[in-house]
Amino acid sequence: MKRFAFSLFITLVILLILLTQISFQDLFDLLIKLDLFWGILGSISYLLAIFLRALRFRWLIHSTTIPLSELFKITVFYHLSLMVLPSKLGELSYPYFLNRRGWVAMTEGLASLIASRVFDFFIVLIIFLFAVIGFQASLEVDLILTALLSTLLTLFVLLVFLYMNNCLRLGSLLIGKVAEQFGLKNNKGIHWIQRKINEMAEDFYAIKGRKTYLIVSLASFVSWVAIFFVFYTFMRGFGIELSFPKVLFGSIIAVIANALPISGLGNWGTLEAGWAAGFLIVGLPKEEAIATGFGVHILIFLLCGLIAFFCWASLDLKGRKEKGKPSSKFLKKNVEGFLKTTSEERVKSSD
């Protein structure tokens, strides 16, 4: 409750600051006059982005083949959770739904989620670099320094992804060493944490073994282009005639602001603040920059909520269908691993 209250406080502060700069009537008029053609076009583009991200998750999950229709529903719930849950807890909704449906373990769900976020960060960095190049004159930034920083960040992201399993195993060993120093060597909670970290390391190793880098990168890129096109169509629907490159630059600032570890309620407030800052840079008046940020966010929230409603009606959380079960080989591997771990723990206990 304290975390929720703090997140709500942060969100309300940001929203109140922004809402004092515009009138509710202006925001209402903006939403009412939305052009139907551009609204439908943006909705189709949003559906495409969600579909591509569901497809990307399917390529990242290694232990079983999940029906794409089920992954699409879970991806919709995941995106809706990002907009309503506090303190970035919405990120955990994806592995939770996968585990609740009985598809994969939480560790594999987390591994595929982190991997997808790494690809997102990689793609957004590249798009941001090209956006800065296009607005170099107005931003007055050092292009060489910006390119160097972007390249270093991109290489860092790639290295983290490629050696994530090694980093996790190292982290597990360090936790064990620290626990031993504090006399907690045989603590069951510490052993459980180490076991889960090692399981996630195995999941990352398996994800790398699938060698789907190119196709996942392509799906990530097209999905982000679709998202930026959603922003563009909704802006056109509001009657704001900006070129796609300007909408791209303004909205990418909002995306970067939304990725900051600010403990707000969903992404409300942070997205609007980044949106206003980005579109002020491209020359949009302050009132329009703030109002369109709220307008686009509200439309995406309503659209995602509507899709989630239809998905929820057809989602069975009690258990997955027979056709989506892991193969017998996969089950045998997990049972053998469990028995091996249990026997090792018994030997340790007897020692």
C-alpha cells in the first residue's frame, strides 16, 4: 500500500503540473474532433505492433511452442498492465500470465521478457541516433559525441545480452559468498534464490542457442515503426499536421522518458512530460504539446483496454490446452533435473 500510495503521489504531482498548463475543455475538444479515418488507421497499426511483439515472444520462448493467439492475449494484458500498475510492476504481468496459464516457468518468462527489452533498447537507440542526426541543427548537439555515446550504449547492450547467462551465474556465486560471510550458507531462502538465478541463466543460454537475433531484431524494428506510426496517425487525427520525422523525434523523447525508473502509476505523467518536451523541441506550442500527449495516451489506453476486454472473454486462466503442452522430451528433462537437484540437496543435508 505504501508503494502504491507513493506511486500515486508521484503521478498526481506530474499530472497536476501539466494539467495546470491546459484546460480540460481543450483536451475534450481534441478528443471529440478526432478524425475517424486516422483513428482507425492508428488502431490497425497498434494491433500490428502488438501482434509483432507477441510473435517476438514466441521466438524467444525456447521450451515449448505456445499458440500465437494465446501469446497475443497475454501481450495485450501485459501492455495494459504497464499503463495501470505502479512502480513498473506491470512488467511482471507477462511472466505471471505465462506461468498462470501453465506454459512456462516464471524464470523462463522473465528471461524472454528481459531479452525482448534488450532488443527494444537496441532498436530505440538506433532510431534515436537517426532522429538526432535529422534534428542536429535545431538541437545544437555534437553529432560525433552523440554517435559515439549511442554506439557505446548499443555495444554495451549487446554484450550484456550475449553474456547474460555468465553474469547471472556470477551473481549467484557472489550471493553464495556473501551469505557464507554472514553465516547463512545453509539458508533455504538463499539456496532458492541461487537456484532461480541459475535457472534463468540456463534460459538465457537456451534463448541464445536458438539464434533468432536477426528475425527478432526485425520484428522489434517493425513493431516500433508501427508504434511511431500510431503516434503520427493520432496526431493527424487531432488536426496536427507535422511530418513523420518530427513526430518520430517528439515521441521518441516520450518513449525514453517513459523508460526511466520513476515510480509512478503505470506510465501516466512520465509519458506526457516526455511528450511535451519532445514536441516543444520540434516547434509545437506548449498547450498543443501537452494536450496531444494526454490525447494520444488516452486513446492508446482505451484501445488497449477494449482489445483486452475481448481477449479476456476468451482466456481460460485455469490451465492451458492439451495442444500447447511441452513435449515429452522437455518434461522428462525437467523431471530429471528436479530429481537431481533434490538428491543433491539431500546429500548436502546429510553431510
